[in-house]
Amino acid sequence: MAMNHHINRETCEQCGLCVEICPNHILESKENKDIYFREERLSLCIRCGHCMAICPTRSVVAPGLSYEKDFFDLPQKDIDSEGFFDLISSRRSVRRFRKKPVPREVLEKIVAAVSLAPMGFPPHKVEVTIVQRREDIEKALPLMVKFYEDLQNWINHPIPRFFMKRKLKPEVFNTLKNHIVPMMKIKLPDMKTGGDDFITRGAPVLILFHADRAAESHSEDSFIDLTYGLLAAYALGLGATAISLVPPAVERVPELRKMFRIPDENEVMGSMIVGYMVRRFKRGIRRELAHVSWI
Ligand SMILES: Cc1cc2nc3c(=O)[nH]c(=O)nc-3n(C[C@H](O)[C@H](O)[C@H](O)COP(=O)(O)O)c2cc1C
Ligand code: SF4
Ligand code: SF4
């Protein structure tokens, strides 16, 4: 059962671990070694649950969290760092998929991994929508194509282009001008005549990340969630790619919002495609960051 900040003095062993771990120094040890929550600092509690995650006797409780519902025991072993680096160095964006649905239990594991991602302020604000059937993705594609045709027309016309340049962040405008619009010029006519689906790449599954547009840190959280999703998919033997073409279309086209049941107040931040890979890559690619400074 969830309760307010609480210490069970009958079971507390006064080890002081909760005092040491709390990021905001909300707990303290009195002279008699009894542990207390500092009343004047309770408002600083971010419900991170660290005090509960470390307590050997389950004696400390933070509001809204319960040992039964919110915690699980961790295996007490070292993390396999080599395995982790093997995973991240061999992951690639996958854009060729087998025509095979991904079972719900496997998708649930991806969702479980996403739910383990860090967030700016607990609890999670990000919602995920899993489009599990290729048929539903295919119903949405003509609306996405229409959205990008309209966008192409606006940006190619000097007056809308002027206003878009003023209104959009330079990052977004440059992505549109330098990448999306030139790509659309070739790929839209191709896709309309039965060519390659360059938006969702024929994937059997599409996952959308969205959140109340007023929710704290939801933009950053969405992309961290998406990254966890990509890595989890790969660890489960699937291929996945982040897709930035889908969110702007779903965000702005009411039929798409309705189709994917996105609540009106939510902003669609990210999307990823998932499916079984046609081929495995034989080599990784070395990449360098734009710049690394050591200070
Ligand atoms: C934020 C973001 C958006 C992306 N959007 C797309 C997309 O719309 N379509 C696509 O095919 N790939 C997309 N990608 C995949 C990148 O093109 C890919 O990560 C990059 O080429 C590096 O390749 P790698 O992931 O195989 O290392 C996106 C990646 C990120 C991080
Ligand atoms: S939940 Fe986190 S912030 Fe709140 S008391 Fe426990 S350790 Fe401190
Ligand atoms: S971690 Fe648990 S046992 Fe240790 S002092 Fe805090 S409440 Fe008591």
C-alpha cells in the first residue's frame, strides 16, 4: 500500500544507507541514530525511490511508492560490460524487414525496457502507442504522403517559406530544407506509384512516443525512451530504427491522431519502427563525435 514519507522504527536497523543515498538530503540520522525525514525538506522529494531501493529491511517509504508494486529484487552480480559494448557497437538502423508480425510478448519486453529509462522527474510522463499490425500502418501511409506533399508545396513557395523560416527553429527548418524536402522530391512520386515505403520502411510495427505537451521534460524523456526501445529491440533479436518523418505528420493531421488514438493534449515526439531483420550486418562502423573537449 502506498503511504506518505514514513520510517518503520520497529524494523529500521539504523544503518544510515537511506540518509547517505537521498539526492536531496531529506533524511537525517539523529544523535540517538533514529532516522527522520526533515520536514522542512519534504517538498524536495522527487520520488526517485532510491531510499527504498537501498534499505535492507524495507523500513523507509516515500509517498506514492510501495515495495510490493514498484520494486523488484536485483541480481547481485556484476554487469557484463563487454556484452553491453558488443550490443551497442553492433546495433544498426534496420530498414529491411521480413514480412512477419512481431508477437505481442516480444513487444511487451520492449515496452518493459522503455519503462526502465530515466526521466527528468518521476513518474513517467511519456505514453507509448504500439501499432502492432502492418495493415494499420498502411492505412496511415497515404495521409503521411499527403502531409509531406503539402509541406513540399509550402516550402517551395517563397511566401510560406519566408514565414516557415521565421516561425520554425533553425534546426527544424534546416532539416526540412536540407534533408526532408530534397528526399521528398524523388521519393514521394515513387511511393505514390507503388514504390518503396520510405517512411515506415515496410516495418510490421510502429511505436509512437507522445506526452502531454505541458508535461515537464517530456521532450528529453521521449528521446531517451526511444533509445531504450531501439536497444531493447536489438537485444531481442529484432531490427529497429528511429523515424523522424512520422511524428510531425501524426502531430498535425487530425485523421492520423484519431487513427492512432493520440489524446488531444499530447504532443507526438518520436517514433520507431520494429521488425525482424532480413539480414545481419557483418561489420560495425567507427564514428567520431563532432568534437570532444577534455577540461
Ligand atoms: C532522431 C533520429 C531520427 C531518425 N529518423 C530517421 C528516419 O526518419 N528515417 C530513417 O530511415 N532513418 C532515421 N534515423 C536513422 C538514422 O538515419 C541513423 O541512425 C543514422 O544513419 C546512423 O546509422 P546507424 O543507426 O545504423 O548507426 C533517425 C535517427 C535518429 C537518431
Ligand atoms: S524518494 Fe528519493 S528524494 Fe524522496 S526521500 Fe527517498 S531518496 Fe530522497
Ligand atoms: S536504510 Fe532502512 S534500515 Fe537503514 S537507516 Fe534507512 S530506514 Fe533504517
